[in-house]
Amino acid sequence: MHPSTILMIVVATSAVVRGHPAANTAASQFWEQTLPGTPMPNSIADLVQKGTDHSPLVEPQHSAASPSSSISACTLFDSTCDAQMVAETGIFFHQAQLHPGNTMTLSFPAEAEPAILPQHIAEKVPFGNIDDVLATFKIPAGSVEAAQVRDTLSRCQAPPIAGEVKSCTTSLEAAVQSAMRMLGAAAGGGEVWAAASEIPRAGLPRQPYSVRAVTPILQAGYASCHTMPFPYAVFHCHHMARPMGYWAYNVSLTGRQEGSNVSLLAFCHLHTANWNPAHPAFEVLHTSPGGSPVCHFMPYANLAFVKLANRA
Ligand SMILES: *[C@@H]1O[C@H](CO)[C@@H](O)[C@H](O)[C@H]1NC(C)=O
Ligand SMILES: *[C@@H]1O[C@H](CO)[C@@H](O)[C@H](O)[C@H]1NC(C)=O
């Protein structure tokens, strides 16, 4: 479909849905039916609302180059992010650091995530072909943003690492369906729980944070969906078929200087042998593929899907 045709569809549609809260969107109705008992995280609801009120097709947001969406791509197993930049955020850490009373220095950038498109629009917007994407969103060829679009497309097309199942999806509904399939869970069955880190939109200012509580999340498997740098929300979802190769935690932290409380989801990966040896986590943590476990916090609007271990 020609990009201008898509634009007309979007303008017509957004006139109909504008003004409704995220709670009334098709995405939130889908979420409630598919994941009963699991509230939609605030960060996701905000991005759904943003996609309704300020469609990136009408108001290009040029957020692909933002540090916020870049940091989440750094948590992929084949990441090649700049280790210095990653070290500054404190996103990767050792499992031994996860205990109450410990101090961790963190800084997460302010939210600048691309909007989540309504599914019926996402289905019509170009994704696979770079020229179509650049033309639709008026991104100049040769710009930093164009390079990030190319990088996201090539990461999405790259084969999974051994033992990994992965997908790239362009709507929330498709991301949820993909994660549920990976976990072998039926929609609406209540055996899967989904969550995101509770990070304020303004990000986390760089300061020491005290670990207040570390709560392990018992699980029979997990899948996660990471946002990627792109003009609209693209979720890169993946799952390791190998069981119990990771631990999930809910970590409560308090900023030492501001007294602000945050709850971050964290994953510790025990088996890193098949990761990209150039992964920034190895340099930051002074370890190597197959070495000590690599833990990371889940960045803003990244989704964790947990298949519950013993749900009687
Ligand atoms: C994590 O813990 C905090 C504080 O106890 C709680 O408010 C939050 O809902 C928990 N998040 C998840 C995903 O369990
Ligand atoms: C953070 O949590 C602690 C412990 O629950 C509480 O004492 C404190 O008042 C909270 N701080 C803020 C700013 O909410």
C-alpha cells in the first residue's frame, strides 16, 4: 500500500477514537481478555494512548534515536551496544548485588519510547522494507535515525541464538500473542502474568539506590518483549526453550538522594554460552560467555511474561 493511503486511513481513524482513555482502546480490551487479573502496566497504557492521540504517522516523533529505546535493545542476547554507555546506566549487574541493604548506582534516561500503534493500523504500516519505512515516516536516508531503522530491521531478521525462539511484532496484541505462544499458554487461561518495571516517565536520575527488597518470581518459564528503536513501537520478543536457565526478581529500590521508590523487574541469565561474545554485559561485568550469571533490569515499557510455576 502506498504510504499516503495509510496516512489517510490513520487520520480518519484517529478522529473517531481521539479523546477516549487508554482503558477503552481495543488494545486494553484485548489485554484484559488475554491476561485476566494482570493490570496493563502504566508505561504500556501511556504508549497505547500516545499511539491513539499522537499517531507517529501524522506527527513523526523522531524518537528512534533516543537513548531510551536504544538501551532496551542492549539487553538482547546478540547486543553490540557501546559498553561505556551501558555501564553508565547500571542496567547490568552481578547476582550477588541483589540483596537488601546493597547500593547500586543507576541512571535510566527519560521515556522517549515510540508510540504503540493500534493493531489495525500496525497491520498496514510498512515494517520489513527500509525504503518504505523511511518514506512513510519522512526519515532522511543517511540520518542516525535511518541507521537505527536499518539496525532494528536486521536484528529482527537475524536468526535466533541456539535454544532461543524470537519474533518481532508491531502491535501490543501481536507481542502478547507471540509471548503466549512461546510459553505454550492459552489466552485467557490465567496461567501467565505480565508486568513491566515501574519506572517514572522522567527516568531515574543518576544516583545511588538502596536495595530495599528482592522478591523472586517463581516461574515455569518466561518470555520477554523489548522495545526497539523505530518510528513506532516494535517489540522484539524472545524466549529460551531451556528450562530454569534464568531467575526473575522484583527489586524495590530507594534513591539515596531523593528518597524516591521504584520497583524494577530483573532477570539473571545463568547460561550465556551462546551470547554474542561482544555483548556489552561481559565487558561491564568482567565476565565472558558461559561465565558467571548476567543480570539486568528491564527498561521502561519492556514486558516480562511469566508462566507461573505452581498455580494450584
Ligand atoms: C514489586 O514490588 C512492589 C513493592 O512491593 C509492588 O508495588 C509491585 O506491584 C511489585 N511488582 C510486581 C510486578 O510484582
Ligand atoms: C519508600 O518506601 C519506604 C519503605 O516502604 C517508605 O518508608 C518511604 O516513605 C517511601 N518513600 C516515598 C517517597 O514514598
